[in-house]
Amino acid sequence: MSMNREWTPNIVAFCCNWCSYAGADLAGSGRMNYPANVKIIRIPCSCRLNPMFILRAFQRGADGVILCGCHPGDCHYSTGNYYARRRMTVLFSLLDYMGIERGRTRVEWVSAAEGAKFAATMNDFVKTVTELGENKKLGDLRCKK
Amino acid sequence: MIVNRLQELLQDDENLQFVGWEKGETPFDRTPKTFTAETLGNLCYDSFCGSNLSKYLLSQKTDKKTVVLLKPCDSYSFNQLCTERRLNRDAYHVIGVGCKGKIDGEKIRKTGIKGILSVREEGETLKIETLYGTTEIPRKDVLLDKCLACKGKEHKCADEVLGESEDTCVGDKYETVAKLEAMTPDERFAFWREELSKCIRCNACRNACPACSCIKCVFDNPNSGVQNKAAADDFEENLFHIIRAYHVAGRCTDCGECSRVCPQGIPLHLLNRKIIRDVNEFYGDYQAGDAIGQRHPLTDFTFEDSEPNAERKGGGK
Amino acid sequence: MSLTNQVTAADILRISGVDASRCMQCGKCSGACPNYDEMDIPPHRFAIMVRQGRITELMESQAIYRCLSCFACSQRCPRNVEPAKLIEAVRLTVIRQKGQNHMKADSIPEKLDEKLPQQAIVSAMRKYSK
Amino acid sequence: MMKKLPLEQLPAFLKGISETKTLVAPVEKGGQVNFDLWTEDSTLRLDVLKTVKSAKGAFFPQVEDIVHFQMQGKNIDIHPAEVLTEDFVLFGVRACDARSFELLDRVFLSDPTDPFYAARRAHGTVVTLACNRPEETCFCTNFGIDGADPAGDLSAWMTEDTLYFQANTEKGAALVAGLADCDDGEITETQNSIREILNKLPLSNLNLTGFEGDHLKERFDDPRWEELSRGCLGCGTCTFVCPTCQCYDVKDFDSGNGIRRFRCWDSCMFSDFTLMAHGTNRPTQKERFRQRFMHKLVYFPSNNDGIYSCVGCGRCLEKCPQSNHIVNVIKTLGVKEDA
Amino acid sequence: MQKIGVFVCWCGSNIAATVDVKAVAEALKSEAGVVFSTDYQYMCSENGQAMIRQAIREHGLTGIVVCSCSPRMHEATFRKTAVSAGLNPYMVEIANIREQCSWIHKDMAEGTEKAIVLARAAVAKLHKNAPLTAGTSPVTKRALVIGGGIAGIQTALDVADAGFEVDIVEKAPTIGGRMAQLDKTFPTLDCSACILTPKMVEAAQHEKINIISYAELDSLSGFVGNFTATIRKKARYIDEDKCTGCGVCTEKCPSRKGLDDFNMKLNKRGAVYIPFAQAIPNVAVIDPEQCLKLRTGKCGLCQKVCSAKAVNFEQKDELIERQYGAIVVATGFKPIDASAFNEYAYNDSPDVVTSLEFERIMNAAGPTKGQLVRPSDREHPHEIVFIQCVGSRCTEDAEKGKPYCSKICCMYTAKHAMLVREKYPDVNVHVFYIDARTPGKNFDEFYRRAVEQYGVDYIKGMVGKVSVEGKKLHVQGSDLLNGEQVHINADMVVLATAIEPDPTARALGTMLTASMDTNDFFTEAHPKLRPVESPTAGVFLSGVAQGPKDIPETVAQAGAAAAKVIGLLCKNELTCNACVAHANEAACNGCSQCERVCPYGAISYEEREIRSPEFRGVRRIAVVNEAVCQGCGACTVTCPSAAMDLKGFTNSQIMSEVDAICR
């Protein structure tokens, strides 16, 4: 990345394979715009998201982490997103408790048909994280360039 | 009284072994120990036996039937370990021992009383003999922090109960959690930075914790991706304690061993207690270890669970 | 004051809290209406006319005054459209546009009459106090 | 010739040192007292006898970078970490910790010399402080340490209103060159009262017979290790508060752009200590527990002129979560030998 | 260290317009492990694939990264390409630089930079990939059909005809289901029994079909190809092998209080009964609630009169354990309880009946021997009102009813109206309807015939109220087309009640771990493309259990389900999902948490000998059944020691991707 460019946040989006990753594809097929600093990692189900991955992303320099999965009730594996929902609720609350801004973490349910929602969600999330600024609290100094 | 009862048990089965505490060098030293018929006389149970023997049982597997002394609060951990199939309930005869709060030697030292040679309990007062003279201190002032958040005098898994217990809980155990919640994120961050920066990664919290009972902890496992031996920077200090608190979410019985054993006095239980409070609030009251076979909230769900993004600031029970 | 001030379907939605678009025009409301023959616009048409934005016609109808507020239509509706609330919302709009003829709780005692049924007062309050 | 300093002038004295050198002293942070950087805003706690961690971190920090590999595409640049080049002062070290440095020197300064440690030792000035109020967990006397007469570059004694200094080296003398001279006798009374307490300490007369090198095999095979180690949690508390434990592990951190190779304290109590490809040669906590105490009481003395690798500071006695410590070991294995 | 090849696709201009594909290929050359990197117009074309194959061979690649469209599009294509060049298919990673990059970004620099990051992430993941091989599991060549209605019978017949053993488990004493209760069927008006009973007989006589009647599934374990079912055969107190179905016992039984379920409780029957004349098995059953012998110990008349000695009061429930390769759910439906709809006076007058009750009244074998009479006084009615959509099409927040259209009511009501007018031209028939829904072959013609030929009075609008007025039923409704209120003094009112899944379905769904919708209909694996499969492998759906449908649709779906079952049972073994969870023995605590979150019951525990630095001895270890695991990963996060990992999406793979993205 060039040095003189204005700071933009680095966003890691974990998307479940069946709904949200397809929703992201649909956003692409519909030529909807969202910022290039959103990078998607495909996981089989939202319940595959280990809190360690989120912390890892923050360590390595992510400024925001978002999890997208099938709407509750629509999980390909029938119950995965219900577990993900509880896990993330508890984790986000704990991170908040430790002083990490709530806006840096998010869960959204995006179906395979919701390309527009995916793009809108990413735009909104990038905006929120941009307003929060750089992630200094949960970064690892050794990973800074 | 306890030893007499244990000796009675021996008459039925001379191969019994006993898990309890033994007196050590300093007035506060009470070492978890396994006793046999020959050594049973050394077993001791008094106000200094604060440590939780449930975890100790994990490393004491033998073929012999074991009699274990558990305080009311330890019984939750015992149940949780049975739920997680780490202990076999049938292999133990649990004696619920009475507890009126345990004394924290560290707290006595922190009051400035040094060179302690002996501590004697006289009712609600501790008579302390030191190298520099004798002194007194009210018992209630030097109870372990975990006793101030006592879960009550009920034994959750005792086959028999010996001795009276008292609920030593003082005030609202979530008070400090609520206080932290009421702070701004930056204040909270500063609070935890100051506390966690003291961490020396001795792993005492982890190794004493009955919930942190993994045979191979992720932090010791080179394949886990998070293995590390010492926190090289702030992030790793945070990481260790976040992951540790998260891994025991729903399983932590709030036994308070983590904070008791921390050589640097980090109030680690405040992380666990936050999760307990959240889980109770979001998913209904739940006490880990209340009974064997419970399904903990993070391995369960309802269709109507609240969403993770909801703004949950401070307060609110 | 004329009745021509533009009232929209959204206004009725806001006042009534009823989503008229959920109506499937089964007519069960009208079938249940005990005062059907007096209603120049029967309950099921309220739902469709609100949806079509034909509020002025409704405001000029007699039905809004002839509705007994018995709520049979609402009770029977299989889709929770609650026509009675729609009718009341239209009626309220008319009353509001006409101005100061609201009924206030304070003014009730002077209107009391031994022969007046209690339900009439309650009904009047419901109709004229909003 | 001794020097003295009125206590109220101590802050100014420390400030003077800190202006030219890094000053490390027992300061309170988050309710705990440890050796840490002293600044004017610090809360100095010379009244606290035992810092949580020992003073060894000043010379042998818990985490220390060794080398950095920087990736440039498929090329790797290697940058060794730099050794310390600036002087610092370590203030307020007790006699036991001061002795621990001599033990660490035997490890790190013998061939091959550890350059990081050597540089810190060369640039550090140790100011010790006599122990006015020894505690029940102190057992330094067993190892020939005199809390009333601490070693170091500069020894200090504190009375109610005065700090007395005795320089033992040139580095030490340089620190107190500007202070007023005084007579050696002024500290005699303080020393006597300290020694009187030291003699009364409950653990001052431990029997260490049987731990000499020629009993190695007997000690190693002693069946009582089994029982002794039972309560051990396998945490590293004793190791990390210990002034003489000197084991470290070398780890790599992949930052994505390169590798930082660093060393960090390790504990023989940990299950993955010296883990090798074939597994571990200390499979249970018994072997790990035995290793720690055999090292301190048997192996180290056999290799180092009979010097035990324990200075009797007693930190492990206070901090072991299970109250399962070196004194238990000495008493259990030693007394029986005697009888 | 892997030797990785990177292939950047232009996708014509789809990618190349906003991503500098050459720059991406060039940048990736400096990534560790990348030994070959190139670009091409269409990687998925035969030429593109040939290029990949050639590079794999020439450079001895151990894995490839294709930077192209979404893996949902061409991952399978490139995996095949890799296999044909001798690579393991799981050594392929796709960087999605079209849908998730070139199509959403307009700026070339931005798009190129992101494409490079995505490609690096794919390379980073690939470094941690390991060749995966899908396991196999054997197939038990027997199917279990749950439900013996027309859906179950048809599926069983089709599967059996293909040569596989089929067990039908039917909870009622006879197979036949709802169709057996019907009088005529639309749109042909042929006799239901005439077309159903031959099928029932065929099933009973089929050498591959085993009918287990008066039985329910008790428990189920296992997985696709290898289910183990325990079936509870309820005590019928009659020895099935001995009973000849002569019916003497049913005539002699002194108890006459039992309500006849087959006739919708419109008449009484004895405690020992045969549901209907064509029942299969044609064997009596004793209702223990009504039997005097079973309740009081006195009587036993049936035992005395039975010349076959088939009555056995000592009979107990019997548990049958069987292995199956496939399971078909054909549990059907029941009409909803109409008593919630008392605005139609269902609870107030016996002359207000549901359509299925009306069906029995019209049936020659029914309680009135096919005579249309009012249940209250057995008098011939002159005015009949039919009300459509009773309990269908209600909003979810409405107090009662179902949100869906029950689909069959329009047609059966037209049938009823027509039958009445045909048989009794003196009877006036009115039908209140919301919409007349007739999409089906010859359906609308049928409905029009009712209106045009039979003079049925169709009134668009709903009945608001039915009140009992003496012997008459006062029906008040609205005629929406004429804009007027209609008042009819009817003799009978027939409610076209909604249908709902059989109440046993919910428990069965749990047992099968087959998902259901909020209305308790079984969910299909895909609403369009896999309509007869449940998301749970090896469980198939037949008939109304999946959603409302009429007889021809049910039979068609039953055949489709059978085809799927046959396809499964034809195989000697099944290829499993390769991306399955796996527990690292050395780190597994055996704590059971993973088992609790597994939606497929794929995890069990075994005592195993472990030798690790931390533990030596025998310990309880989680074992994943690879045939059952679908690879969701719920267990991996629940595992506190990270012993559980998911092949293809391992912790280290995902973390490597994270690292590369954040680098």
C-alpha cells in the first residue's frame, strides 16, 4: 500500500458458503459497489467462525471483522447459525467489556438472494469502522509495517 | 471429626484413598494431598483450605475408590467436571465439608502484618503471632475474594455432609462488573491494560482452573496457531486472557481460583463473571455445575435468541 | 375547513397501526358485519380503498359513522387486518380536519345523563378523544 | 568509607541518577510491587521486602528479541537484535536477589557467553538494600546469605531517617561520590537487629545434607517424589518468581512480513518444556517436579562448586497456589536422610 | 514446502477490465512457494485447462490457485482439471476475483491491489492444504417407509419393484391412510377405494414389502446407508398370524362406546374392530381404552367366539430392530381441528361438518351408508352451504389457522358440490369462496362444470357467521361481487378445513434430525432442485408430509422419492464428504461438548489408548463418523482445546488466509 494514500480501514468478512458467500457473489453479479478494503473469507457455516480467527484478524491489522451467515432458520446445516449467534453475542460483549469498540465487530444475516443487502451492509460497516479509526487497541505492534 | 468419619469409612473398605489437605510450612500452607489409611492422620481441614480440590482429582486417577472433601463452592466444579466426563461420579465418595469462608494469607500480608509465625482463630478474630509481636485482625476482613461472592452453603454433590456452612457473600457480586460496564470503552481498556500488563504468563490461573482442564491447551499446542509461552506484547496478553475466559464460558462455575492463585493479583474472575452475567441475562439464569449433565448455554440455543450486534451498555440486570 | 386536505394511505396506516396490504379480500369482515346493510362502504372495501389511497371517498362516506365499533370484522379477520381500526382511523381523520370538537375527559361530567349507557361514553371517548 | 543520605533527599538522589541513566527500582503498579522503570511519578516501595518477580529480569528479561528475519519477496534479510549499550542502575535489590546474579553469571557468562546478558551485566550497577524486617518465608541464611550485609556494587542500609551506603566496586562508588561520608559503625545497630531476627526465622536452619552431588542417584530414585509432586499444578509461578531459574525457550513469531525470533522464560514445570521431536523425556508432572528441585539442589551444586541454585528468597513459598514448594522438598527428602 | 502454480483468468473483460491480470500474475511470482504464475483469457475453457494441466506436469506443482470467478461457479471444474493432471482435487484453491472484486470495483488500481491480496490469501491457504480423500461407507439395501397412505404405498411399491426390501411402518391398524376415507376423487370422480385398494393389496402381496401396521418408529440411529431403527409394534391383542378377519368378534363385542376414527367419529364401534372392510392387514384390533376385559378383567367374549384363537389379552408392545439404507417420510396429514372456528357454529351444531366428515357421510360404506342426511336428525337437507378456506391463508399472527393455502380444498369442495347436485338435484348448494384455485390438469374444467352444468351457487365472499336457529343454520355472508349481504337458512354447513401435518411428524423430525418448517412440514433439501430429499442425507419425503398436495401429485412425488431411494440403494457404498471434522486424539478431552452441537449426530466417543507428552493411558476420545459429518464446523469452535478441526477449512488454513489478508 502506498504511504501517501488516505487511511482506509481493513475489513475481514467471514461469509458462510451457502448463503452469505453466495449473497456476496450476487452483489458482484449485480455490479453493486462496496469498498475494496472488504476482503471475504469463505467458511462452510457461520458456526465455523472461531473467536480466535477474529482476534487473529485484529492482531494482524484488521480494523473491523464482520460475520455473515444464513438467516436464523435458514442454515444449511439447520442449526449452525444459532450457535454462531450465541457465541458472537458473548464474544462481542466480552470485547466491549475489555474496551474494544463495539462497532468493530458485527454479525449480519445475508441470504443468497440478498446481494443488495450484502453491499449495503459492507458499505455501512466500512463507514462505521472508518469513523472509529484505526484499530490500535487489539493490534500487534510486531505486525505493523 | 472429619478424620474420625473417614476412619469409619475405612472399616468398610480398607483400600479407600482420601483427597484432602495437609498442613505445610507456613501458617497458610495447605497442600492438596492424597491420603491412605496410613497417612490419614495428617489430613487437615480448617479455615486455610481455600484451594479447590476438584481440579486436583483430575491428576489423581487410580483404580481405588476415592473419598474427597469438597466445600460447597468446590462441588460445582466437581459436577461440571463430571458433566464433561472428566471425572466419573461413581468413583468418588463426596464428603461435603462445612465452610464459613476461607482466609487469604496474602490479604493478611497486604495489611502490613509481616513475619507471621502463627494464626489462631478466636471467634470472629484472628490472633496473629509474628516475628515482630502479636496482633489481631477481624476474620471477615481477610476472607478470600471468592468467599465474598459465595454461592451459598448448599452442597451440590455431597454423598454426606460434615459440618455447618455459612453464606459469606457480601453485597452484589456483579458490582465491579457493573462498575466497569458503566465506564467508557477507553476507560475499560485502560483498566484491563493496567491489570493484564502485570501478567507474567505463569499459567497458574489456567492450571488451577477446574474448567480450564484441557489435556492440551491451545496455548501449548504448536498446531493451534495461538501457541505462545510468554506475552511478547500487549496483544498477546489480551489474547491469552480473552481466549481463556471465552473457552470457559458457560463452564466456569465462578469458583474464583484464577484470581486466588494469580501471583500478580489480577482480578481475572471479573472476565468470567462478565460472561456469566451476560449469559444469565441473554439466555436465562444458568449456574455451571449446578447439576451433572447440564447443557451449557453456548452449546444450546433458542430460535428467539438476541442478536450479537445489539448495543448493551452498562447496567441492566 | 374542507375535507380535501390530502390524507394518504400512510397516514391511515400510522393512525390505525393496521397494514391494509395484508388483506386478501376474502370478505369475511363484511360477512360478519351486523350493520352491513347500513354501510354504504362495507368493511372489506375499506381495506382495498385504503390500499388504493381512496381516502377522500372513505372520509365522505356514511359508513364511518354507521360502524358500530363492534369489532366483529376485526375478530373474524384471518389476516389480522382489523377493518374496525381502519374505519376508526378514517373517522378520526375527518374529526381532526374538522377541528375542535374533540372530547375531553374533563367535559364528561357535564354531559352525564342517567339514561346514557356507560358503553356509549366509552365509545364516544374512543371516537372523539384522539 | 561509607556514605549517608537523609531519607527525605532520596527522591532527589534518585532523580539525579535517572537523569543520566535508566533507573530500575521496586515500584508499585496495579497494586503489585515489582522492579520497574523509576520515574518521578513512580510509587517507590522500599518497605516491601519481596517484589513479586525477582530482580533477575533486569539482566535476563522475560521476553527478549534475538534476531529478525525480514522477507523481501523471496529474499530474506537477517537483522540480529542489538545488545544493550546504555548504563542503568538497579536500585533496592535484597541480599538474596543479589546472590542470584552470581548464580546467573555462572550460567550466562561461562562459555559460550550470552552476549545479551553480558551486556546488561556490564552496563548495570546493582544497589542492594539490607533487609530490616525479614519475613517468615525467608530462608536465605541456609545458603550463606546475610540479609544484614547484602552484596552488589553498592550496599545500602536504611534506618528511620537515613540511608547508608557502602560501595563495593568503582561503579558503585561513582553513584554515591557526591554524598557525605560517615562512619562504618553507624549501621552496626541496624545490622545486629537484622541478624537477631534472621536467627529467629522458623526456616533458618534447614538440613541440606543428602543433596550433595554424590547422592545424585539416590535422590533421583527417591520414591517420595511421586507423593511430593502430586499436588503440583504444573504452572510456572515458582519459576517465574524465582531469582535463579534461568531456563528459556526460543520462539519464532511470523508477523506476515518476517520472523521475529525471541527468547522467553520457560519453566521445567510446563508440559511442553524441552519438548522434542520424539516427545518428552519427562512425561509426567513427577519428572518435571523432580527436575526443578534436582536442578536446584543437586545438579547445579555438582557442577558449580557445591553452590545451591536457591537463594532462599521465599517467593515460591508465598506464591505457590498449592503451597507445594522447595522447603517441603528439602524437609521431606532431607530430614529422613538424617534420621 | 508446496510448489504452487497461480493461474489468473481474464474472464474475457469481466475481470481484465478492472483488474490488471498481468500485474496480479507478476506480483504472485514473488510469493513464497509460487513457482509458476500466468494469466489467460478463459481459464475454464479447454485451452485454459490444458494450460493448467501442462503447468502441473512441467513444474511438478503440488497445488494450484486459480484466480477467477466464484468457486461456486468453477471450483468443481478446476478440481477435475487438477485430478486429470494427477493432483488431489483438494489441492486447488480459487481466488474469487470476479464476483468479489472486478465486478464490484471500478478503479483499476484498487481492483488489482485487492485481487493480489485475494490471490495471496488463496496461496497462503493452499500452503496448509493437504490432499483429502473422501471415505466410503456401505449401504444396507433395505428401505423404511414411514406411513402407509397412498404416498407410502406408492413409494414402497416402486422401491420394491426395483428389487429392494421395503418395510412400511403404519401407526394405524391398517394401511390406506386418508385416501381410504375418501369417497370419490377429483377431477375424474372415480371411486377412491376402487383405485386405492388394489394398490393396498399389491403392497400386501409383494414379496419385497413387509407391512408393519399399528406400529411407530421408536428410535433411530446411524446415518445414510446405515440407519438402525427401532420400531414399536403396539399390542393389538390379536395375533395377526391367526386372525382371519372374519369379523365375528367385532359383532359380538358388547362395548359400543368407542368412536369410529375411520368414520371421523361420526358413529360408534365396538372395542374390538376392523377399521374398514378392505383393511390391510385384514385383522381385528382391540381398543384397550374401551375393552372391558382389559379395563376390568371381565368379559373376554371375543376370545370365546374366536374360532382361530387369535385373541390374546397378554400381548405386549414389541420392539423390532432393523437396519435400513434409506428412510422415506410419508406421514401425511390430518384436517385441523375445526372447533376453534366457532363463528361457523362447529361446536354448536352437529350439522356443521368438516369436509372429511362430509366425505364419510357421502360414502356408501360410511355411517349413513351413503345417504345424505343431517347428522342431527337424519333428515334430508335441502340447502347446503360450503365454506372455503377455513383455517387456511391466515396470517401467522392471527389467533388461529395456518398461513398456507391447503391446496386441495377448492377442488374437493367442487367435487362435493357436484356429487350432491348429481345425486340430489333438489338440494341447493352454495359455495362461499375467496379465490377458486384450480391449477391442474382438467381442474378448472371440473370447477366450471360444477358451476355451469350442476348449477352450484358460487358466492365470492366469506361467511361471517353461522348461527343455529331452531333446526336451521343461519348463514350470514357477504357477496362481494354484488356488494350485498347474503343470508341463507341452511340445513347443513360444510367447512373446508385446512390440512396440517400429522401430529407425529414433529417428534419424527427430531428423531431423524430432518429439519421442518414452522408449520411442521418437512423441509426439502432444495425447494426447487431437490424437492423429495430432506437435508438429512438418506431421508426422503413423500406426500403431504412435505407440503399440501393432491393425490396425483402425491403419487408422482412418491415415485420420485422411490427413484431417489433406488438410486441410493443401488450403490454398494457411498462416497462421503471429504471436508469432515476430525479430532486430534492427543488434544481431545472427551468432554462431549462437540457431540452436543453436532446437528447430525456424527460424533461418538471411544475409549482409546493415548500416548502423548501430556497423557499416557486409556482415555475417552471423540470420533467423527465421516459418513455422517457434513462439515459445518460447529464442533470445531465448541472444542476448547481445538482438538476438533475441519478438513479443508482447518484452523491453520483460515488463519493463514486472515494473515495474508491483513498483511
